[in-house]
Amino acid sequence: MAFLISGLLPNGNFEMGPKRSDMKGTVVTNPHAIPKWEISGFVEYIKSGQNQGDMLLVVPEGAFAVRLGNEASIKQKVKVVKGMYYSLTFSAARTCAQEERLNVSVAGDWGVLPMQTLYSSSGWDSYAWAFRALYDVVEIVIHNPGIEEDPACGPLVDSVAMRALYPPRPTRVFVDNVIKNGDFEGGPYIIPNTTWGVLIPPFIEDDHSPLPGWMIESLKAVKYVDSDHFSVPSGKRAVELIAGKESAIAQVVRTVAGKRYSLTFSVGDANNACAGNLVVEAFAGKDTLKVPYNSAGKGGFKRAVLRFVATGNRTRIMFYSTFYTLRDDDFSSLCGPVLDDVRLLSIRNP
């Protein structure tokens, strides 16, 4: 059993497949037929380009993926560091039903990831989910709880990966930055050669967040993007607010009542044809600021600042996008402004 810090799980892309004797058509008949995995229920081994009725099934990475039918699951044991937080990343696509979802669980932690909203026109999205390792070896389970008329109806799953998350702390540049992970460099594993980033699902709290230090306080996901595939204002990683006011991130920080603070941050676009008038709304307690950004969809950013006086020893910092926006080159893909390099500094001499 391999010890994993960051990267694909063993056979996490399912390129090593079952023997023909362990299959009936596309259905895998032996629970241990897929190397490194154990399966249960109606699981299919899908080759890219395979037809399902009038639909062509496409695989995001490599040539193979699995499809989980009603109540089907895949699981694998992984060696970890007890007490450490990890983020699980995997790619998934709907194939039949609008209400498809996946249940992810690891040693007492679990979460249901809704797939009703498709954010990428490729048909695939990558999702992140975090957990704390309670043991030295954990079992990762991805389960389809769906109950469809067609038992084969269910999502495709591919590229299952993991990344260790380290506790975020306030940073010191020249002065103390109260915000934790304000540069978003700490976050989930982004699968190489995928161009759609990673979705961080809604209603994620900061103690189990794939984006350390941050909560997703919204009905829709936010997207985690990297500089290999997108324009990022600073460093290697940033967040794209892709679903208007339904796509929000927040952090509660320590402040001193009566003290003045300066919240600075970068607003830009990801160089993904997200053009038009983008607006990020920033909140610090009861103070707000709207930051317009006229995007050509080709990259770029600007800095903004919100100054406020703290009213208590805790202040809630939040960001969301004012508008829903679609990419100019793809009217079925949601997009939005990029947020990066968030800093909260006390002003000693206003």
C-alpha cells in the first residue's frame, strides 16, 4: 500500500482495467477486477468514444473511466498521516439523469456532491472534497445513491487524486496579513492536462474545506484555477467566482474593535473568454465595496481596497460576483471574475 501526499491514487485514472473474463459486456462482474479498487453494485468499465444510445461517452483523461449505477460504489484503502487534512479530487460527468449526485466518504466523514449544475460544456467537471484522517490507513469510498428506472444510469468517474492540506496561518510579508491562505496557494490537487479547474462544492465549512481557511457560503460552487491553464493575478492558484451571488467565499478573522483595517485584493479574469462587465462585491462586517472590472476575456487584473473600522473581535470577510456570466466562446459554460492575493492589514497611522 503506497503512502500518498499528492497525486493520483494508484490506478486512479482506471487505465488498468479488468480482464475480459471478469466482465459481461461493459459490466464488471468481479469485485476485485479493477486493479487497486474494490467495487460493489452495478459498475461499468467505459472506454472513451463508446456509444450509449444517441450519446457519445467521452473520458476526460486517458482512455477509460468507470460508471456507477444505482447504489454502486468504488473504494480504495490509502496510507495517510493520522490527524492530517486531505483533499480528494475526482472528475465526474452525468450520463442520464438530471438529479445525479455522488456520496463521498472517508472514515466517518462524508458529503453529498450535487451534479445538477454542469459548469463545463465538455460534459466533465472536477470536484474537491476534504477530510481529516482519523487513522493511518483510510478507505476512500465514492458511491452513487441514485434510484433510477434504468439501473445502469449513473455518473462517470475518472482521475481520482488526493493532496495533503496544511493548516493555514496568517502570513508575514512586510507586515502581518490577518487573512489565512489569501493567495489561495493551499488547495485541492488539480489534475494535469484538464482545462476546467476544480469545483469546490457549496456549503463547505472551514474546518473541512478543500480550500484551507475559507468557507463556501453559497448555493453554487466556486472554481479553483491554476496558472498552467488560466490567467492568475499572483502565484500559481486563484479562485473564479462562477455563479454570481450564488458563488461566495468567506473567512472569519480576528480583529480588534475600534481599529482601522485595510482589505486589499486582486480582481481579474481567467483568460477564458469571460468578457464583459464583471463585478466583485467585497464585505468586511457591515462595510461593502463593489469592484467593477471590464474584461476582454484575455487575462489581466486590478487591485482594490476596502477600508473599515472593526466593530468586534471577529470580522466576517466575504466575496461574491454580482452577475451571472457565460463565456463568449461557449454559451453553456458559466464563468466569472477571478479573486486572488487577499490581504487584511491593520492601519496604524490612518
